[in-house]
Amino acid sequence: MTKGQPGLEEDWLGTKGAGWLLRAGARWTGRSNSALPVGDPGHPLPEAVDAVESWYREHGLTPLVMLPRPPGAATADDPLGALLLERGWVEGNPADVLTARTDNLLQGAAPAPEGLTLHTSDHADEAWLAGGSPRLLDHLDVARRILALPGRQVFLTARDAGGVAGVVRVALDDGWAGIFGLHVPPSHRGRGLGRWLTQEAARAALDAGATLTYLQVEPTNEPAQHLYRDLGMTRHSDYVYLALRDA
């Protein structure tokens, strides 16, 4: 998942590829601006946290950690999570990681909603960017730079006579496809575009040889949760962000 949404700048605490990944991305998305502590940082936990705090302060960012958790685990159950809470880090909202076999997502695939056409590209063109979420549009210059970083991608843009009706992105790596950035503007909702775009993203993934698919969604996003689970995705794990405010 880190390859699908990288930072503009990345560094390692501990051995490269085996320590903690530090990412800075000019404040667009938590994934591109957080430390991912999934390896050996090469230091005792308190010293590793000190190093994370220093790195993010040097980059003018709020220290932020993305803490992966197995199903049912609380932040305080993890030694690092417990330490961060003790040091005054603030826990944010969790996000579910859902996974599925890619071909399962295409069962019962429906045709395109009436009046829509689908355009694909290997880069984020102006039409795709224009159809992005409000948060993406608020960070457009940074988003352009970050979205150019992953090596293999497919950008899908749904259009009708009025212009862009929805967008989604597929990032491809190591046999996996990541579905990112699905957005359908309010004026086009209720027509099945979200389901259709998700399945078209899965079709593009399968065509590219990705047999497994993941995505990330907030537990409180009930429409998206219903859509993805109805397509056959299941919860693999979750993660939570912890931030050191006023650092």
C-alpha cells in the first residue's frame, strides 16, 4: 500500500526497506505524511519516537504515525501505540483495510450507466484531476506531484454530456492492485457510478495481472462500506493515525 500512495520525500529509521518508513508529502493525505512503523527502527521505542518527532518537525509537519492493527486490537494493545498515548499523542479515526481476489469483484458486473463513457490513462490528466475529491482539489499542485510517483497506474474517468461524472485510480505493485481516489460528485450519485467504477477498476487491475486488490475506507463511511462488502471485499486489518499536536 505504501507504493500506491508514497510521500514526496521518504526516509528510513533503521535499515532501508526493513525499518520504519518516514514520509513527507506537503500535507496531502495522511498516508503520504506519516511514519509507518512496521519494521525494526534500530533503536529502543522511546528513542525511535524521539527520532520521528524530530524528523517531522524538521520538515515543518505535525508528527504523525500510521499504526496498523490486527482485527479487534486497540491502540493501547500495541507497545508503540501505548507509548504514543502516554506521551500525549492524539488518536484519530481508524480506517479499514479491505481485500479481495480481483476476479471476485467482477461477479455480476453491470453495464455502464446510461449516457456514460469510460476513459483510461496511465497518468492523472486534467479531466481526472478535475473530477477528484474536494480535498484533492484543495491540494492540487501537491497531488499532481504525488500521483506521478507510483510506477504503474491506471486512471479511469467517467464522462457524460455534462463533463466528468466520476473518477478512480488503480495503483499496481507486487501482484496487488490498490483502488484509490474513488469520487462521484453529488450531482451524479444515485446512478450506480460508484459500483460501476469500482468494478471497472478491478477489470483494469485484472487486465494488468493483479490477482489481489486492496482499498482503505473509514468504518463510518456506511455507503462505501456497503458497496465494497457487497462486492465481496472483507476486512483484513485496520490502522489508526496518532498525531502529536502543537509539536
